[in-house]
Amino acid sequence: MTVNEVLVKQLGALPVIREYMERLQLKDRVDALAPVRPVAHLTNGEVVMALVANRLTAPRPLYDIQHWAETWAVAETLGIQPGELNDDRLGRCLDDLAAVHDQVRGDLTVQAIQAFGLATTMLRWDLTSVVVSGAYPPEEQDPAYAQVRYGYGGERQQQVRYLQVTTDDGAVPVWEQVHDGNTNDVATVIATMEALRAHAHCQDFVLVGDSKLLSEGNRQALLAAEVGYLAPLARTPEWDTAFLAIPADELVPLAYLSAHERRKPPAERASYLGCERTIVVRVPDGAGGQRAHHLRRLFVVSSEERAACRRSRARQRERAEAEIARVIKHLGSRWYPTVAKAQAKIETILEQRHLSGLYVVTSAERVGQPTIRCDLVPAALARAEALDGYYVLETTRTTAEADASGLLTEWKGQWQVEHRHRAAKGPLRVRPLFVTSNRRIVGLLLILGIALLIFSLLERAARQALAAGEKVAGLLAGHVAARPTGDNLLKALSELTLVRFRVAGTWHRAASTLRPLHHRLLQLLGVPETVYTDLAA
């Protein structure tokens, strides 16, 4: 038998991704909400499948999707011909998607909850910035969608704000939203709460976030809607005074230990102290009266954060005192000809080093010469050190739902949603965005959200199938055992290929032979091996 021609295409995790997209009913749900004319070669659902698969395998700009589809087994696994994925068709799909963003995202969340048994009783909220590149012609900007704006950071970069809400059950994204580039985090809370209920059908949940979650308006709205929350309060002089008034014997040890700290010797581990207070907040009940809500506030002291604060202050003091010494040395020179100029410079140094209030600056005349001094105030330093490493958590959760140690543990789990932002910017390469229409930015970030949903579901499935602490042998390069992540699962499957060969004028195909690692991963992901073996034809 003579082989006349051989073609090799990347196969990777495409069959697994297709399986999960089918479980989410992705194509059907998109097509139901964003139908196209019958004469179209591809439905919007098919285009979305291709774009999501690309984001999970080898992310490309829109203009390069067709080339990706030609080199990967897109036709064989998704039934989509590469030539139909031109950038004009992709752009129209993004326009259509943006118009039904909330409905599509909500439907997919509902399906994910049903198909994968997600728990949504605790949801984690966080925003990040997504940098955009290039020019944004005014005629291509739709006022109905998130606007590209300069952020408030020192870089003054054009961006949009990207909000994510993830479950505490595997950090699976159940909602995302694109906001104007200059949107303040606190302004998104009420709309997010309402969207979770209206579109994702999440009714009874606790929203966990950082200090930007709570403002007085947000607190009132959350309580009125009977949505639970857990978040740190912004630090104020009033909280400082309240913390210093707590008797030392009321700060009791909290039982929290991170996975990282467990690897350290006991003597080197971070420790936490806590003290609870309860307050009553009354909000209108909608019937002309008021309803009382009992809120818990947990004052927490972290030994790790306290040590970090003191190290930072020591560095700043050392640098500030050296800079101040140079100013005093040059008093009366052309740089600092007067005491007033020298004093202004010293105060600027103290402010920039965050040391204002710890030093007192005095000036005097000595033997006809002006002098200036900058002296540490021991009492002010002692007070600052007493405040190091503390913060206050506020929650609606009762002691029956979580004791003080449980609250701290739940709050410390906020890293999960932050990791999803890192996955979006890392393996899924969300930035920079090169589309010039803000409407298409919204559509493209919906594609990212769907890809991140599947990315997270893969990780969750694999971890749930393993025993606590168990690792997958040979998952990383060099036959290193590791816990599965969305990234290393996709990378482990990326080596698989699909070979097409022609014999006597007839084309045949065969997938790579699955190695033991691949068998193990498919087992963990709940995907039958036939998704690969059935590709032979």
C-alpha cells in the first residue's frame, strides 16, 4: 500500500472542548437568541464554537482565525470549514452577540448549574482592567455599549473594565460584564446583584468581594434585596480608634492556615487574631416600615501583614531620613535658600514616604544662622505600629453559618476569582484587544467569558474526581506530578494530532495514540475516549 499524501493537523483538546460545549448546549442557546438568515453558511452558534475553541487552544486575533482553523482539526471536530471563518463573518457574529450578551450569559450559567451541579450559595465578585490597542474611531463607538476610556492609574492607558463573578465551588465564572474604562468598582455592585437574579437565576447567595464592594448605598441595597455579603471595610480613622480600644484579651486566635503556610515549619507560619462586634442596621422594608439587620464585624490582625507593614515602614524611614539629611545639609544653599523651602521639601518627602505624622519638623535661629530639625515622634510611631496588620470584615452571615475562623477562611478564598482574571490575561490572552468597535469588544469579551467557563469546568471536574491532595502523575513536563489546572490540562492534551493520508485516491484519517496520561485525563474529565478514536475514518 502506497501513501500518496499526508497532512497533519493539530487536534489537542478540541474533542474535549466540543464535548463540554455540547453539555452547555452552546450552539443551540446562541442560535436561539441570535439567529441568522437561513442563507448564511454558518450560524452564530457555530461561529461562537469556533472562537471559543480557538481561545482555549491557540488564541489568535480575528484576522488569523481562518489560518488557525486550517492548521487545527476544526473541520473534523466541529464540522466548520476554515474558509467560512473570515474576519467579516466573525465581526458580524460579535455584533450579534453583544446585543444579547445578558441573555446568552445567563442561559449558559443556568445550563452549567444544571449540567455540572454548580453550587451558587457563595459568589465572588471582582473587577480588572483590560487594555485596548489602536485607534477607536468615534463613528464605530456605540453609546449603548461599554466605552473605551482612560483609567485612573498612573499609566493613563485606554481600557475597559471587566467584571467577573465566580462560584466558591471550583471558581467557575457565572457572570461577567464589560463596563466603561473609567468605571469605579463600587458602582457595579447593584447592577451585578440584579443581573445574577434576573439572568443567571441565582437567588439565594452571599456576595464576597474586596473593600470596594461596600459603600453605604450598596450596603442598603444588598440588605433591602436580602442578598448576603462578606467584605472588608475601607480603613478610616474611626476604625483605627475602634480597633485600638479593643482589650488585648479579646483578640483570640483564629483557626486559619493557607496551603502555602502549611508547608512551613509551625514556628514560621502566619497567625491571626480576631475580635467580633455586632451592630444593627435598619433599612426600609417596602411597606413603610423598617427591618432590622444584625451585622457582624470581625476585627482581624494578621502577623504576616503586620510584619510586612513594619518592614515597609522601616525601609521608608531609612530612605526618608537620608533624603532629609541632605536637605538639612544644604540649608542656605541655592537649592534651599530659606527655612520655608527646606521645610516644604521635608514635608513632601514625608508625605511621599507615607510617614506624615510620625515626624515633627522644627526650625530656629542659632548664632544668627537658621536651623531645621526633623525628629521622630515615638508616641506616633507606637500608635502606627499598634495599627499594623489589622482590617475589619463585615458580613450578614450568622455565627451558625460561619464562626469567626470560618469568616476569615471564606474571605481568604477571594484569590480564586483573582486567579480567573489571571487565566483570562494569561493562557486565554484577552489583552490587548485589537477590535476598533466597542460593540465588538463586548462580543469578544463574551467569547472570553464562555471560554473561561469551560476552562474552569475542566479544572473543577478533574479536581473533583481526585482524592483530597491527590496529584496527576506526569502532568507537567519532566514527568512531574501536579494538581490539574485548566492550563495544564489543555497543555497535556495539546500534543495530540490528527493525521490525514491518501491511499489510492481515498482519504483516511487517524488520531494520535492516547498515552496513559491522556487516558487518565479523559477519565478525570468524564469524557469518553471515543471522542478521539471515532475521528478515524
